[in-house]
Amino acid sequence: MATTMDVTDVEAVVRSDAALLEDDLAEFLDALTAPARAAVSVYDTALRRALYEPVADALGSKVGQQALPPTAGAPGGRAPLRPSMVYWAYRNYRGFPGEPESTADDLAVIRRTAVAVRILLKAAVALDDIQDGSDVRYGEPALHATHGTPLALNTGTWLIMSALRHAADPAVVDSLVRSVGSGFTGQAVDMSSRTALTRAELLAAPRATRVDFWESTAALKTGTLFWMPLDAAVAGLRVVKDDRLALDGAMRQLGLASQLFNDLTDFVPEFGGANTHEDFDGLGNRVFLELLDEDGGTPPAEDFKPYVLGHPKLEGTLLALAEEAVALKRAAKDAVHGVCRSERSAAYFDVTIERKGHLIDRLLAAVRQRSGV
């Protein structure tokens, strides 16, 4: 579906929905921590330090995707806002302000779903940083770096249970439970790429097998982060099966595009920054898996960094994978536009997804420039 309209009015709705989500999240956090603010006993004080403060830190930091900048006079105008695909689903299937399909009951389900999804994403960050040994996330200390690994583990687990309880709607909870299971499954396989047995199997496998390993893992590990908000929302709205399947496929493509972006930024200083060349301890990176048998000599059993950085086909591989990421993102957007019920809905989706999507395009431009293409 084409989106040639002026999106100014759409962005106002995006901002209003995003501000509502921030208000709901603040209300959730305030309700949680209210008893702790009146703490008088040693137990109450310990609970505040060991749970409520780490939860507040987990929910209030490590923002991730670029936010909509503050705009004077707009909803939430004094703070950056992060749109949610949960609200895109609501607008697509129940309409924009003033349109007849919106109902108070549906909006209540969506509001709880959006908060639950945000909580789960924050829990994923806390646990992922422990699993990857990352002490910094988006320029801030990781939760386990500030509160210790035991408390960070407990906080992440508590957030998952809290999110499922907050969602309330049985169909939404069922969707979120499946998402959590998929995410943990993908994480398990990804971590296995750092073990001796899986590394040996990947080193001996043909390219097609290695790529299948990567795609299967990325679809679960990263694709779930895109799939979870939409599937939970459409479950709550009782959207028809055909649309759900189309959205599932599109989110899988976005997940693969995002994981390619993450893998490629290990090699591109403009995007990787201080983290460039650091995530080289396993065989989960797609670039490694592409280059293992591409005339670069015998790959090492342990230290892949010199082998990959000195590989004669490195630049060509980076370019091909950057092009693949852009193609996947475009295909995903086309698929979503195919189920959009209006140009306004398509524009809403684009505003939401391009917070990171534009970086995928910029990465391709950077790789082309360094390759001389």
C-alpha cells in the first residue's frame, strides 16, 4: 500500500499513543514501589534495595531504539517517546481517533498489552546482558553491573512474571508465553555457538547448513522481539488468521534484518563504535559463517578475529549481507503494508519501524562507501 499522504497528523497520533504507554508504565512502576517509599522496617528497606530499585532501573533505562524527539505542544512533548507496534495494531484494526471501530474494552486490552510487552523487553535486556557478558547497554551500565548478577537475574525473572500477570487477557498471555519460550530457545542455541562441540560442528558443516543454523537462531532470538508485540496485540484484538500469518512472516524478516545489522556493526566502526571487533568469541555471527570455507585458508579452532579481518572476501561479504538486510526490511514493510487498512495505518507503521530501519539503510551506504561501490 502506498503511503504518499502527509504524515503530520499520523505522527500526532503516534505521539499520543506513545505518551499513553509511558503514562501507563509510570503508573505501573508507581503502584509497585509505593509501599517501599514508606519503608520503616529492615525488611521493607531490603526489599526496596533488592527488588524495587533494580526494577525501576531496568524499566527506566537502556532505551534501545531511537525515540521520537520532544516536540513542544505535542503529547509527551517534554520527553522522548518510543512508539509501540502494539498501538499500530490497534490503529490498524480498530481505527484512528474519530473512526467508529474503536471501543473502550479493546483499548483497555491494548494498554495492558503494551505495558506487558515493554516490561518483557526490559527483562530480555537484563538477562541478555548477563548471558553475553555485556557490562554496558546503549552507553549505560548494564543492570548486573550496577546491582550484581544475582539481583539482575532475579529482577529479570520477576519482570517476566509481572508482565504476564499484568497482561490479564488470556489470549494475550498465551501469545506472550509463547514469545518468552521462543526467545529463551533462541538464546540457548546462540550461546551454544560458543561451545566446543557446536563450534566444531559448524566448522565442519557446509555453508547452507551454517546459514540455516543462523537463520533459525536469529528468527527466535531477534525475530521474537519484533513478533512478540504484534502477535500479542492481534491476539487481544482477535484478528483473523490470514493477517496474523502475514504479520508473523514480516516480523521474522525484520528480525533477520535486525540481526544482520547487529552482526555487521561488529565490522563497521561508524556503527559499532567502541564495540567494533568485540563480539568475536563465538560462531553466531553471520559474517563468520559465510567466510569459513571461502578461500581464506584454514579457519582456526579458537581465535577467529585475525582470520576474518584478514580474509580476502571480507569486504564483498559485508556488502552482500548489508544488501540482504535492506532487502529483508523492505520485504517486511511491503508485507505489513499489504494488511494495512488505510494509508494512515501504513504511515503509522513506517514511523514506528523506521526508528531502527533507517539505520539498516545507512549501514548499506557506509559499507558501499568503504567498498568503493
